[in-house]
Amino acid sequence: MKRPLPAALLAALAGAIAGCHASDRPVVVASKGFTESVILGEMVAALVRGAGVPVEHRRQLGGTEVVFRALERGAVDVYPEYTGTLTKEILRNEVAGRPLDAVLGAHGLRATKPLGFDNSYGLAMTEARAAALGVRRISDLLAHPDLNLVFSNEVMNRGDGWPGLRARYGLPHEARGMDHDLAYRALASSGVDVMDVYTTDPEIHANKLRVLEDDRHFFPTYEALLLYRADLAARAPAAIAAMARLEGKLDNKLMIGLNERVKMDHVPESDAAVDFVTANVSDAAIVAPRQNALSAIAARAAEHTTLVLLSLLAAIALAVPLGIVAARRPRIGRVVVGVAGLMQTIPSLALLVLLIPVLGIGSPPVIAALFLYGLLPIVRNTHAGLVGIPESLEISARALGLPPRARLRMVELPLAMPLIVAGIKTSAVIAVGTATVGALVGAGGFGQPILTGIRLDDFGLILQGAIPAAVMAVGLEALLGAVERRVVPRGLRQQTARR
């Protein structure tokens, strides 16, 4: 007869199993959508990997709000942040008179000591333009109200960005939002006069820009640090120890040099990060993960296909019944079509941000957004196909004694099928294009190389995402055309084409 295991032994086994599961779960590193953040994220990932801990890097997740909320929810474990952003933007309503560590602790978060450099904001003009106008300080802009100012889209609405700067200096200008990397090109081509810069941007020196003196001391200190979840210390203490090795290792000159290697010399972020870590931080050599272009495209294709197909199938499953209800019940139909149309008016990025608190980051919010965007064409075309059936055919179907459901299945839906399939095609093309935005919330897909190519001014990377996405859209439409030929009688297709 077998004796039961002692309670202490059972507890030990349970703890060991739990520990195994915890160690199998990767540490998820995130980075914002600019080069410096990606480099720092790669450094963290390299150090954690070198400590023998599984790690995953969710690169360029978009703005501060997206990444910080993902950290709070536990979708990511650590990401690079700046003290000024924490105190003046994210936690501005909580830090008054309180230590930053205490405020972070209330959110279940902790921070490392500063990494050693300060990447503050500044305003910059080309040296030639600034010299011609005699502009050296931000307050000098008051004498030139006709100058064109652009700010990064996120900075346009931040308390430590344009609204606060405008109020501090009393600037009369109307600024516009623009992608940070595109703004450098606009400045170089004289499309704009003044832009916001990060003081560790290598473009400042390369483009011969003059950073204007912040003579009214608006911008705070932005010391870089690593923000991480408090529970990571228990789950992966080796990762915490590895990350701490970055503290104090980077000064402004080193960070500018790293940014320059990536943005000017086109060295991959992972290589630049690993080279620095190996030379200055780690005791052992760390190898950067490698992936050739074809395997990268294949991985992105799989991600993009999953996003599109899951959202499209869900949209079809709901939109066709809604279109039928809309055709049968005109009053309800107006509401259904109106709500579906309203979804189309919400900008894709705004919808993703709205869905993150509910669905987190990654594929779920993107699939949900694509599903909502895909409803209108299918609902509208199903409704139009059913209400457009000639009355004579409806009368004939009733004369045959067919009940309503049989009429719908055997007569009405087949007659409406050409328009229904056309709506599905439209939804599919919309999904393929809109899914590229999903890269901003960690869903991958073809948007990843497009965003990276825009950020690094690398046309080849942009094409790695744009061309396969276009091919997928054409291929999916052709596939749906083949389905249409099988489910729609030839005579109906010809009749629809003549219409």
C-alpha cells in the first residue's frame, strides 16, 4: 500500500512546479516608438538574456500612454523612461510633495537608479536660419510670430510639451503635430522653421542645428532610468540584477554616439546595444539575435494574416445577420447602419488606445478594431442586396409557399450574394491596410518594418512592409473572387457587373 506524501513534500513540489512555470515565462521588455528607447530596450533584453532569463522585446510600441498602461496591466515588465516624463506628465497629479518611489509603489512599480544621461527637450532651428533672424533663445521667437513650428504628435498635448511651453513664453505661434523623424526632413527642406528635439538626437550635429536656449527654464531634467513592475523582483531576480548593471553607465556623449550609429550609420539597434553592453557592462560576450530578411517577412506575414483573417471572419459572422435584420426592420436598420458607420469615423490609433485598457496590448485590441472597421461594408452591402431584390421575385417566392426562413436561404441571400461578397472584399482590403497600425501596440505584422523604416529613414525597410501588404491585399481579393465564382451563379455575377 502506497503511503501518502507528507504535506511538506507536497508543498515543496508545488513550489518547484510554480517556480518552473515562472522561470519559463519570459521577461517582456518594451520600448517607445523612437530610436533611443529601442536601443535601451535592446540593452535590457541583451543583459537579461545574458543572465539566462527568457526575454522578449516589444519594440516601438508607440507613445508614453500606451507603454505605461501596458506596464501597469502586466502586459510588459520593464521599459526605459525619463524622470521628467514621470513627474511632469504620467504622474503629474500624484507627485506633488511626495517621493517618486512612493508614487510608483502605489502603482505596483519600481525604478532603477538613473542610467547616467539626461535627454531633455529643446527647440531647434537650422544654424543658417537662426543666424539670419538673430534667434538664440526661445524667447527670441516672440519677435517672429510668422515662423512655422512643429512638435512631435505626443508633445503637442503634453503638459511638459507645447501647451506648457506656449504658456510659459507667451508664444503667439500656432504649432502643428508631425512625426519626429519626418520633422527633421521638413526642417532640412525649409518646410518648417522650428521643431522640438531631444538633446541626445544625433541629427542636431549632423544637420547643423542650433538648439535654442531655454532662458525661462521650462523643460525639466529628463534622466533616463528603467521602469519595471514590482513583482518582477520575485519572479525574475536575476533580471533585476542584470538591468541594474546599466545604472550610471551611459552619459550624453555615449548615448548620442549610439543614436548616431543606428540613425546615421544604419547599424541595427540590437547590434549597437550588444556591442555597448559587451564592451562596457557585461562580463561575458553576448550575441545579438539574428534573423534574415526572408524569415522576418515570413514571420510578419503570419502575424498580419492572423490579424486580418480572425477579424474578417468575426465581422462576417456578425455583419451579415445585422444586414438581414436591417433589411427586414427598416427602423432598426437605420440604427444598425448608423452605428456601423460611426465606428468608421474613429481614427484607428485612437480606437486602439481606447481598447488597450480592456484588451491589453498585442493582437487582441487590433483584431477588435479591425472587426469593428469591417462591419460597415458588409452590413451595408447585405442590406442593399436584400432590399434591391425585384418585387416580382419576392412575390414569386411567396407564391411557391416558401416560409420566410426558406425564402431567405434559397432565394434572397443567393440573389444578394454578389453585393455581400463585394462588401466582404472591401472589408478585407481595409483590414490589410489598417492592420499595419497594429505595430504601435505590439501586434507585429507588416507595420513593424514600415514604422522602423520611417524612423530610421530606411526605404528598404519600408518596402519590406509595404510591398508584402499590397501583395496580401491583392491576393486576398483574388481569393474572395474565387469564392464568389463558386457561391454566386454565373448569371447573377453578369447581371451585377452590368449594374
